[in-house]
Amino acid sequence: MVGLNPTINVRGFVMPMIKKSITVTDKQNEWLQAQMELGLYASDSELLRDLIRQNKKMMPIIYGFKL
């Protein structure tokens, strides 16, 4: 599969990974770096995936629907 990099999630399932490129402001990058320096995340990719998971959990509570 071109462009996909499999990885294993916390439950042991292989999850296909797609490489993305994003742009953040200097302040956003400082915040991302601070989270990693605190040891909360090993990488900015890990942090962003966690933020997406958290947002997905909150969508039904805030808006009343799931995406």
C-alpha cells in the first residue's frame, strides 16, 4: 500500500498510518514542544493523534452527534 505505514495501536491491532504535513504557528509549535519536553508525548504526531481521539470523544457531548 503506497503511502501507508502500518503501526500497532494500544490494543494490539495493526492500524494503517497515512503521512500528513501540517502548518502551525510559532506559539502552537512552542506548546507542542513543551508537551514533549514534559515527557507527556514522545512525538508531535503522538500528541496530535491523542488530541484527535479526545475531540472525537467530546463531539457527541458537545454537539450531540458522532463523526
